[in-house]
Amino acid sequence: MAIRMPGKYTPAELEEWRMTLERIAALCFGIVITSAAATAQTASDTTAQGEPVRSVTERTSAAGDARWQRVQTRSESGSRDVVVETLEVRGIEGRLAPIQEIVIDTSRTAPNTTQTRRDEFGFAPDGRRTLLEVTDSRRDTLANGGSTAIHTTSAPDLDGRHRVTSRQVERTTSASPGVRDTDITLMVADLDNTLQATERTESTERLINPGLVRRDSTQLVRDTNGRWQPIEVRRGEARIVGSERMEEETIERRDVNGKLAVEERSVIRRSNADDREQEVIEIHAPYADGSSPLALSQRIHRTTTATADGGRSTIEEVESRSPIAPGDPMRVTLRTVTTVRQIGRGRWLTERQVFERDVNGQLRAVINETEETAGR
């Protein structure tokens, strides 16, 4: 598993050469649809500078009753940004009641320093609010282009005293032009409340030429003898060929014999012409077709078209193989249609409809979602 990034923090600015290519990142594509549901979101904004902006997201069942809602309030004042998000779930009495609240307080305490505190609260059945976890983060951007970030997480013990449970330290350096090294170490408290390094990720990005960036990363964990052992290796590159931008990544993980073996290969192609952006993502996996060592397992095709009012329309189709007959041709199993349009000055409406193939092979709408946002 990847190292968890606790809290919210602002990533360090990348070098100028990195702005021509998107960062090669881990490709995680998951589609989770647990039930036929509809989601509606409304936002009530404020026009006065400094006043909080509030948005409410509500998910309803097919019958139309609200199952949960998320209320988010964001306020800014100078260099400080506070976000409060509360999750409410309908109880057995039919009323929505809070079960979780997250408060994220971010401040720029110096020109190159950002500090963040993330508090997570839980609610007892009687409505009592209890602090469950705190993550304090500090990120410093260095003059040489590097950065350091420390994320410390604490939680109350059985006696109610807060103790540090983990600390993550991230260091990024640029020893030479066009090379960027990042080392992330995760330390976890043992039974004696002593922090021990348990997981580490080492990655390097190199600018090969103005149109090619390569990235290699290795994730390691300590074994029972205290030695660092690799459990995942990622190798990828991003390049520009004419008007097309391409990204490739190969992921190796340990197999049942403890040896690193290719588990996934991803290829992304992007192009933009005539106010239309095309993106095709192909994911290959071992024996996805039932016979080949590495075969295409999923294809995602996304088309985004700009509209006259500054909005956009996006159609995304996911092609997958049949789990019963993997050797058969792939077919579209999921389609998402998203439109963003202006409904007033500074107000935008996003409408999203998700179609999933049912047992009869027909694509049927399973999610309808609307989101209204407003700018200041």
C-alpha cells in the first residue's frame, strides 16, 4: 500500500521545466457504484469578501429519501483558510444526524512556510462530539528549489491523553538541473510509543529533453530483521509527440514467491484541438484476457468539449472485459455524461448522469447528480 498523506497541505512548486508536462503519478482507477442513487448538491455563496461559502451535498436513494448529506463551510481571512466539513447520515428515527466532522485550518506563517492542522471528530449516539485524531503539518519551500514537509498525527489513548501515533517526513532536493529526488519516510509508534520507521518511498524525476520526463520510484518496508525490502517499483515517462501528450507507467509488485513482477501497465494519450480535448487511458494486466502475460484489461475514453458560455461537456466511457468470458471483446460497461453551464453571474451548474450496464446488458442510469457552485 502507498504511504498515506495525512492532513491537507500545499505541494511545493515544481521547476519551470516541469510545467510543460503533467507529473507522472500513480494511476488509480476505481469505479464504485453500490446502489442506484441520486445526488443533489446546492451551494449558497456569499459575495462579500471574507464571508464564508457554504455548500451542501445530498445523496438520495432511488425512492428519493435522503440517505446522507455533507455540509461544507469555507472561510478565508488574509493568509488563513478554514474548511469545516460535516457528514450527516439518516438514523433509524429517519432524521439526519452528524457522524463525522473534519476541520482543516491552513495558514501561511512565512513567505515559504505553510502550516496546517486537521482535526477529525466523531459523534456518539447521544450527539456528543469527540476529537478522534489531529494531524499537524508544516511545509517549507527552500531557496534551492527543494522542500521539506512534516506531518505528525496524534490520537487520544484509553486515558484520553493525546499521543503521537505516526509521523511522515518528506524531503525533496534538486542536486543538479533537471533532476528532482524525493524521499518520504513513514514512522509509526510502537507499543512503547517510540516512533519507528516502517515504510519509505524513494523517487527520482529526470528531464531527459524538453519533451521527455522520466520518473522512477521504489516503495520499501522493513522486514522482521529490520532490513528495507522493496515491495513496489514504478517506472514511467511522460513525453510530447507533436500535438499529443503521452504518459506510460509500469508497476511491479511482489508476487506469491516474494519476487517483483509486472502487475500493471498504463498508457495515457491526450490531445487538444478545436476546443475539444481527447483522453484515452489503457490499462494492461497479467492474463486479463485469460491467456496473455500482459493484456488490455480496461480502456477509458474521455471527450471534453468547450461551450460558448465558458462551460464544458464531457462524455466518458469505460470499456471492460467480461469476468465470465475474459477472452471476448471488451464492451462499454459504464458511461458518464457531465455538463457544466453558467446559470447566473459567477454561478455554475454541473449536471452528471452515470449509466451502468445491467444484467440484461442494457446501459441504465444509476446516478443523477447536480452541483451548483458560485465564485466570489
